[in-house]
Amino acid sequence: MNAKLSLLWETKNKDDEWWSSFITSPIAIAVNFLVVDFRWLTPNMITLLSFITAIISALFIIAGGTVNFIIAATLIHLSHVLDCMDGQMARYRNTSSLSGGFFDKLTDQIQVTIWFGSVGYAAYIQSQNVLPIFLAFIGVAFYSLRGYIKYVAINTQMSRDSRYLEKLSSKTSEINQGETAGLGFGVLANLRWFVGEQRKILLFDEGVFIFMLSLALLLNALIPMLWVFAVSQLFYGLGRGFQRGYQISHNQEIRFEK
């Protein structure tokens, strides 16, 4: 096995999201194989390029039309591949930084808002009905609430135990060490991993959004996708809020799954 490819595969996030697991992250590894040794190309540059690509894709969505939607779907996937590449490159070079991770997550959040906002607008232009904008607003708001709930829960736990984050980080590392598929594993092992990964589609996280957005654009089915987005985020936003509140009030251990 190629040593460079093996090292790059080790940089793959062990808890990748659904679509990232078997599509965008492996593609990112393949592209990194070609460019990771270009020292002038930095992870932060790739993060910026991913963000710019996402903005351009939103402009094509707003422009509307079948051809523009196809271009937008392609650019959305390109943006997500680049989003996977920056972290992989940083880990491969051992140059990961707190600021890099911060801006990566910040741009991810902004991209979701831009994408669904532009889809809501495009669907409004098509239907002349304000409902798509309302659905996009509900989806983005409650998707953001999921992150806010996590922050509030961690802050609450820290007030009880100042070493909570240290303990949480240790547990997360232990969970992510058990990779059971990929390079060096057999066909059956990879097949079992592939089947097991499919349950993540129900989490409706960013990886699922990439798939939903691109498919809706290709099929020109924007409003049905917005319904799925709004309902799923409403469910998870409220559900996680009540769940965390119950766990905190009963002093239960909180697991921060996606």
C-alpha cells in the first residue's frame, strides 16, 4: 500500500457525517494525494476557497433555471470536498490550529444559512408563495439552535465540574479510535461499515444537507426538500433541547452525538 495514501487515510475524520463518509471525504483524500505536498497551498486557503465556492453556488441558485441549478449542485459538492480537504491537510502536515478549526466551523454555519436562504428565495420566485422562505427560516433557525443547545449544555456542565471538557475530550478520543473499515480492511468489513453508515442519514446534519440540496436542485424539487429540512430541524432542535434539559436536571451524563 502507498505510504502517502495510507497516511492521508488516517487523517479522515473517524466520525464523518453520512455523505462525507463514503463520497466527499474519500474524494478529498484523492485530491489531497495530488496537492498536499504543495507547501504554498495551506489549509486556511482551502477553507477560504470552499467558502467562496459556496457563495458562488448560492448566486447560481438565486439566478434560477435548470442549467444554473445543475451548476449550483456541482459547486455545492465541490465546496464540501474542499471543506473535507482543509482538515485532512492540516492533520497530514501536523499543522492543525485552533483558529483554523474555528473558521472552518464558522464558515460551515454561514454556508448552511446562505444555501437554504437562496433555495427559499428561488422557490419563492418559482411559486410566488412566501411559504418556502418561511420553511427555510425555520430550518436554519432550529439547525442553529442545535449548536446553541450544545453550547449551553457544556457551559452548564462546566459550572458543575471545571474538568468536564477534559473528561469529554478523553471519552471522545476513545470512541473515535475504533475504526473498522477503510484501507487495509476486507470487502466484508467495508460492506458492513457502509451499511452501518446509512443510519446517519436520519441525523439530518450537514452531510445530509449536501445530498438534499444537490438532489433537490437537480430534480427542481425545492419546496419538498425545504419541508424535509424544516421539519427535521424543528424535531431535532426541540427534541435535543428537552433531552439536554432532562439530563441536566437529573444529573445524567450527556453524550454529544451529532
